[in-house]
Amino acid sequence: MGSTVTLTGWGRIAPSSAELAEPSSVADAEALLKVAAPSRPLIPRGLGRSYNNAAQCGGGVVVSSAHLNRIIELDPVTGVADCAAGVSLEQLMVAGLPAGWFVPVSPGTRQVTIGGAIAADVHGKNHHVAGSFAQHVRSFDLVLPGGELRTVTSESDPALFWATAGGMGLTGFIVRAAVQLKRVASSRVRVETVRTADIDETMAVLAEHDRRYGYTVAWSDSMARGKGLGRSVVTSGDFAALADLPAAAKDDPFAFRPGARLGVPGPFPPGLINRYTVALANEAWYRKAPKHRDGELQTIGAFFHPLDGIRNWNRVYGPGGFRQYQYVLPFGEEAAVRRSFELVSAARAPSFVTVLKRFGAGDPGLLSFPMAGWTLALDFPARTPGLGVLLDALDRLVANGGGRVYLAKDSHVPPDVLAQMYPRLPEFRALRAELDPNGMLASDLSRRLGLLARHQAAAGRLSRSEVDGVAHYTRT
Ligand SMILES: Cc1cc2nc3c(=O)[nH]c(=O)nc-3n(C[C@H](O)[C@H](O)[C@H](O)COP(=O)(O)OP(=O)(O)OC[C@H]3O[C@@H](n4cnc5c(N)ncnc54)[C@H](O)[C@@H]3O)c2cc1C
């Protein structure tokens, strides 16, 4: 097997050491899962863009899809892409756009693998019309604990399909998937921007734009309070038609240049992102936004992945790293959404990237995050004073409102609260107990949250994470 590496997620908290295996073929992956032992559990890893430790397995083995990175076939007529699981969404965009195909769902970064997109059942700004990623997956090949390779579709084996979609790598190692891409007429997005005065207007504009646009999101000022609580910049849009493009762009309507990325020089001192700097930055960014602008053409990078423009931007939080927190609350719980803004702003907790949007109906994924309602994503420097108390209060608010937090980001929720938020967890545990009776698959996240059946969790329990001062492994 490979060398021992110390890993974190994108938030750079909770490092742990594991052996790194990088199979270069499906046969290698099968062999690896065949010899796995409960005393040395294993977890898949893609590009390490989940925020905390879902793709870590301290003391065990992390199986990376880094070398399974080939697009096997992309049919230019049907838009079905047959890919190895380590292919990134960016690779798919580069390959698909010249023929007019875009990924069906894009999270806020395109540095995500197909395997990671299925395992977290990721969502994008178009959830209200397109649902989450797994709904566009025609089939995947999964290497099960024990080494058996199985082709899974939502028709042939709905239980395994919907346990794997959102199952955070705990049902096996996905090695290949066929994904239905989305037809687009250009690589530009026609965007409407509205600056809102408060949370009520923000929610009203989001609701109205959801009816008119395929993509919507609000970037909110988490530090604003009083009359300005929840003030935001709402951006909404759809892919532009050829006729919408300026003459110069018509020659190359699918232009997409993902390469240009600025690096963040480091090291950054602790405390650079704090309540004062974030309040100032939010104020400046809010004031700069137009009150209303329509018809602006934006590139894919600017509209979908503004943070990808800066490589390793996660380092600006300094050595302590940062915690993302994302919840969804069902429609009807608007007062709780408002309350969450009050809690964050009253705590003066500096969330640098604060994003509010509306989800459409969820899919049948047992642990999939989205459900019809309001979703808010926040990120805080991990060393923010009083952060634990704030997150406790948010957990309670979300659980009491019938909502849930996102496993790809979670670093905080207690296991009993998580169980309340995911009522289908017992079904997931039961399926896992059949699929993986010896507990060969486990992650730092699954151990903390008790996602596996009890005896399996005990078998996979390992020592506490090691801490700072070591090289972190993140594929870029
Ligand atoms: C800037 C930024 C913005 C983001 N925006 C969004 C967003 O808008 N919407 C959203 O939904 N998410 C968002 N995310 C989270 C990200 O999309 C998910 O965490 C995604 O799962 C990361 O994919 P990855 O390839 O990096 O997987 P990793 O982080 O490496 O792994 C994530 C999970 O997938 C499992 N996994 C990975 N590969 C495989 C495989 N081959 N087989 C089985 N399991 C596998 C791992 O075990 C782990 O549980 C964002 C992340 C960042 C950094």
C-alpha cells in the first residue's frame, strides 16, 4: 500500500493520519477492498473538498480516486458522460462545453470529483429545478466491502443506489459513473442582481426569482443587524442564448478558461478574518453591488465558482482553519431562518461566506441533505470565541424546526441531534450492517456521529487525531 499521510478537509481542522492508497485501475480497487480488515478500516477520498473529516480515516486507509481520472466516453449527441470516479467537474466542463454540455449540478467549487459529488449528493444553485447530483446519475460501479464490483442503477437496486447517494463513502468505493449532462447554448450566464434591504426582502426576492430563473442564490451580510438584518445581494440567472452574446463572443460561444487562478501567498497570521475585517468587507461588498441590474453576462467561473479563482483561499483563515455550517429548514419555518440570522449577528461571529437559497424537493437518498426549504451556509474561523455556543443554538433551532445539517460540512452536531435530523439513519445503518457486517468502511466523521451500526462503530474506533505542524495532503 502507500505512505502514511496526514489529511484534513478543506476547512483544515481535525487532521488525522492514515495510509494513502491510490489504485490505478478498477482491479486494483477490487483487490484493495478484498483484503480490507475491520482492524484497519478504509474510506474513499476524492479531491478533499468536503469541509471536515468525511474523507479521513485516522489509523486506517484512505483510498483516493486520484488515478481514476479518465473520461471514458462523452456522447456529444445524448450528453451522457461515462467517467472514472476521480474525474473532476472541471474536467467534465472542459470536455463537455465544446459540444454544448454542462454539468447538471454544480456546487460552489468545480474541484469536486464525480465520486465525491455522488457520495455527498451535492446540490447547486439550481436545486429548485434540477434536484441534487444523484438525480442525474444513470448508473455507477461500486466496489463493495469484500471486493465485489457491482453496477448500480436506481432501477436495478434502488436501496443501494439511494444509500450510496449521500452515503458519504460508507457503502463502498465508486469507480465509475454515467452522468447525464445538461444542454446549454453558451458558456455565459445572463444574470440579474438585486440588492435587498433585509431578510424579509431577501426571502421574497429569492422566492420570486426561483419562479423565473434556473439558478438563484443570495450572498448575505451575516454581520448586519437591526433594520439591515439579513440584507443580501441576490444573483439569479440562466445560460445565455447565442443571440444574447456580444458579436465578439459569438465566434466562440462555449469559451471556458479554467486555468487562470491566483495563488494565495502565505503563511497567514491567525486572526486575519475577524469580526472587524469581515464587517468591513461585507459593508464594502454590499455597497458596491448595484441596487438592481439585469442582463449582465457572466462567465461560468464568476457566476458558479468565484472562490475557485483563488487557489487555496482556505489558508486565509490561518493555521486554526475554519468551520462551515450549513442547514436546511423546511418551508414554513421562515421565523427560524430569521432567528438564525439574529443568532449569528448577535454573536458577532464573522462568517465570511454566507449563502442563502431555496431547495426544491429532496430525493430518496437515505442521508441526502436537501429537502424543500431554506438552506443557509456559513463559515467561521475555527477559533472564533463562543463559536461552540452559537453552533449549539443553531443545531437546536434547526432540529426543532424539522431541518438538518449537511454531513459534507459538519464538524459540530452531536450524534443524538444528528439522529433526530436524519430520521432514515436506522435504515442506513441496517443496510450497512448487511453490506459491511465486519465494519471495513469507516471515516472520522462516521465514528464521531455514530453513523454505523453500534458494534461496527466500536470495531472502527481509533485514537484521537494528531494535531498541527504536519504536511496536509489535499489534491489541487
Ligand atoms: C468552495 C466550496 C464550495 C462548495 N459548495 C458546495 C455546494 O454549493 N453544494 C454542495 O453540495 N457542496 C458544496 N461543497 C462541498 C463539496 O461539494 C462536497 O463535499 C463534495 O463531496 C466534495 O467532493 P470531493 O471529490 O472533494 O470529495 P471528498 O471531500 O474527498 O469526499 C467527500 C465524501 O465523498 C466520499 N467519496 C469521495 N470519493 C468517493 C468515491 N470514489 N466513492 C465513494 N465515496 C467517495 C468520501 O468518502 C467522503 O465521505 C463545497 C466545497 C467547497 C470547498
